[in-house]
Amino acid sequence: MEESRTTMDRRSLFRVGAIAAGGAGLGWSAAALTADSTTAQKPVARGGATPTPVEVMPQTAAAARTVPFYGANQAGISTPAQAEISLIGLDLGPEVDRAGLARLMRLLSDDASRLAQGKPALADTEPELALSPAGLTITFGFGPRICSWLGAEAAVEPLPDFETDRLDEAWGQTDLAIQICADDPLTIAHARRMLLKDCRSYATVRWIQDGYRRALATDNGSAMRNLMGQVDETVNPSEADPNFAGLIWRDSPGYRGGTTMVVRRIRTELDTWDEVDRPGREAAVGRKLDTGAPLTGEKETDEADFDAVDEVGLPIIDPASHIARARHLSAEERFRRRSYNYTIADASQSTGEDSGMLFIAFCADASKQFVPVQQRLAEMDRLNLWVTTIGSAIYTVPPGVSEGGVIAADLLGV
Amino acid sequence: MPRVHRLRIGLTLGMALLISPLLASCGASSDEGSAAANVEASASDMADSLVITDGWVKAATDGMTGVFGVLENQSTELVVLEGAEGSFGHMFELHETVPGASGSTMMQAMDGALEIPASASHELVPGGDHIMVMDLTGPLISGDEVTVSLLFADQSRLEVPLVIKDYAGAQEVYVPDEDK
């Protein structure tokens, strides 16, 4: 590449100096004009300031792994959860209309498609950081205020107030959500920075919610563990589930392949959780801490037997335990969870940290699939002693697009 | 300034507008299909020989800005880019960047045309060679698209769509005219 960049031969057809151009009435600083004039006569390599990046070290397979951005659905939903997340909530500026959002989505879709392939974004100032996609997915969602711009089929209802919620608007509903997931935190940071640079003229950041699961190198493929030590997401539809498509993707003609994203920031009270011994912890959830098996079973994947009783006739799984309350009572009360642990500093807590779970769930219809389950948990769940939802938001997630397409472009009618 | 005038005159003298068949695909990836089509047409003129990818222009409210992209000569002939024009600015110049005082870089108008040898690529980048646009006719809003016309030595021209991007770099700092 370098060779091709220095091939231009200096020819003197015309000598057009900057001062001549300045005669057109453009203003640049006197300081610039008084710089050392001899520098202009030194031989220079042409066009050589930002070379196309070259990977100097061989990449690991994990660094090179890509997840297609283009497809019937957006990436980062059915995709097995990567190690890390950065979820960004943004509010559109008051002057931004549908056409403005369409312009923004054109930029962001292009950025996301390139970065997902391990290629620098257009006008990327740190192109080398783009070369390790590490399974990067970037997913775009729109809050209820924006949904009306996308048409009736895209609609989502704001989540109801749940009795146990203690919401802080700092983590509240925003106009736009961008979910960035990858197995490498630097990849995420670069993607986030690139996307936010393109958002700058259109939107302001309300929050960034970072989260983590097991690092890729130590992930053995088992269900995630949360900071309370519990095996989590055991009952979770994946693409292998025959009902997956019906549960997750919308099927209306203009929105086929879209979905809904529920975001809940659930703080865990780790200081009081520390006071609970293992039997109490297992009873609160209804699962064993070591294997994640239900208290009535041996393996994580065993079906919980909610009717089983012990020798004195008491239920082995407490009806008020988390899994007893959270289990789906109908086939449709299921959704795909893709949650991450979070930790930020909090000097007001005895633990010194505000930790918990960035709960993310995808489903076709949150009001039928997610809300009934959350209502039951808000009514009664032994885990509520130690968990408090402090942030809540819902987004419609438009369908994916084919190569070169722009997310939501057709819906925005531009 | 003289060069821009010369090109304007050249155009008003009734030069046929040879719109590249690649127009629709410019700015997208230079996939095999379009590359092949382009080589076939390479005998006709310079505009047909050049494939532009990743064309973009820095967003600006007024004043001046820069045009960037990757120029790939897919023919077996030399391509000579002499200038550019477009409805979004009054003056377009080919610029190069040279080392300035204390490690900085400064830009100046090129002495001549930009030559792209057969089968070679040339990048127009912030901090390097680029097309400078002066006296914008209106704001360039990020996410919008504008078209620049590249003007070649054989009088052919190529319309290139440009994405407008917010960009903090590519600040226009000039060297003084060495001939002054």
C-alpha cells in the first residue's frame, strides 16, 4: 500500500499557492500564514497520513471472529452472549425529526456493518482498533416516543410501574438504545466511540451501562453466573428451540423480524446477601448453588418439580422462591434473556460498589411475555429482599437489513 | 484559483458529460462485479477507469471543508485527476499536506494534477492529499449525501456520492505561498 501512495509525480502545471486561494475571501489565521515557509519545499510523501491499517501480529481466532451484521434480524439477539456489553441510552435532540433520525441511522448502520467485519468505520481515527472484531454485535432499539415514527407495527408500550421498582431516571427510558457486545472490551470501547461520534450532532448520551459475563477464555459454555453466585439463564430459549422464532420475532408484514428489548437495571444488595448462608440462598432461588440444578433435581437442565414435598410434607421448592415465581405459566410467557453483571463504584454502600444485573430480555410482545412474569415477581419473590430494580426501559428493535441497508430506513420513510 | 477557472471554462466549452456507469455503485464496496465492468470500459476514458470507495466529506456549517476517499485506477492507463467541482461549494482544489513547523502538518494546493498510475490506488485522507472545498454554498449536515464531480485530464468526469461525516480533524491549516 505504501508504494501506491507515493506514486504521484510532482508536476508543475500550475502553481496555486494557499495565498492565492485566500484571495477568494476565506479566513484562516495569521498564525498559520506566518509559519516557516521553507517547510513547503521539503520533499514529502503524498497522502501518507492515515495508511490503511495493517495487522502486524497474527490474530487469535477469538479476535478475528465475526458475527454478520446483515440478516433478517439484527445481530446481538439470538447471538450467544459475548463476554462484555456496553449499552448506551441516548436522547434525540429536540430538533431531530424522522428525516434526521434516518440520516443518523444511515451513519450508524454503516459504522456497525464495517466494525462487525473487523474493518475501520468510515473516517475512523483509530482504524487499528477496529481490526479485532471479537464477535462484535451492534443492535439498535428505539424507545416508545420514537416508535410512533416507525409506524403502528413497531409499537411498544412503556412498561407498567412494578411495585418493587425503585427507579432512578438516571437509568431510565431513552429515545435510542445501542447495544454493543463483544468478547474484547477494547473492541467495544472503540465501537462505542465511533458510534457516539456519529451521534453527536443528533443525540446526547443519558447513560452507558457496561456489563460483563465470563471472559471468553474461561467460559466453558455453561449458563452464566450472576454476582450472587447463582447459575442464571438456565431456562432460556435459544435458536435451537422450535418455538424460538414465534417467541422472539415479530411477524407483522411491515415489521417481520423485529423484536422488543426490555432493559432492567437490577441492583443486588450484596451486603445483606452476605449475611445469608448457603441453605438460605438456595431456598431463596430454588436451585442449588454448585450445579444450578433445581432443589428437586441433580443437573442444571433437570425440570424443576414444584409439587415435590419433603418428608414432613413441605414443598422442596418454596412456592415463594424465585424460580417458582418466575416460571412461565403459559407457553407464551417466555423470552430470551441476555443479561450481564455490572459493577460501578458507590461509596454510599458498605460494599463500596453498586453491583447487580443488567437484565436484558428480547421478546415479540413484552406485554404478553415479560410483564406477567415481572408482575408475579413484584408481588412475591424471596429474592426481592436482595434485589431492587433501579432502571427500566423498553425499546422496539427493528428488523435486520440486507447488505448495504440502513436499519429502520424503510420505516422512517426516507 | 487559476486552475479552477480553467476547468470551469473547459466544461462550458461543451464537453460531453461522460457519466460513469459506476455511478450507482460508487461509495459502496468495490466488489468484483463492478470492478470487472469498469475494466471493460477502461478504454473509453479516465473517469471510467477510476473506482472510488468510501467517499466522504467533513461536515461543516459554512466556510471550507475537505473531501476524502480511496481512488483506485482499475485500468492499464494512467489516470490524471485535475480538479473537482460540485454544487455544495464554489471552489474545489486538490491539496496536499506537508510537514509544518514543530511537527505539525500544513496543507497547500498541489502544484499539478494528481496522477494515479495503472492498477494503483491513491487515498485522499485527512492529514494527506485531499480535495479542499472552499466557500460552501450551505451547511453540510452529517448523514446527508452530496455529489462531487471529479474532473480528469482527458475532459472526462466522474460523479461521486459523498457521505457527510462529523470529523474533528482535517482542520485546514495552510503553508504560506512559497512564491510570494
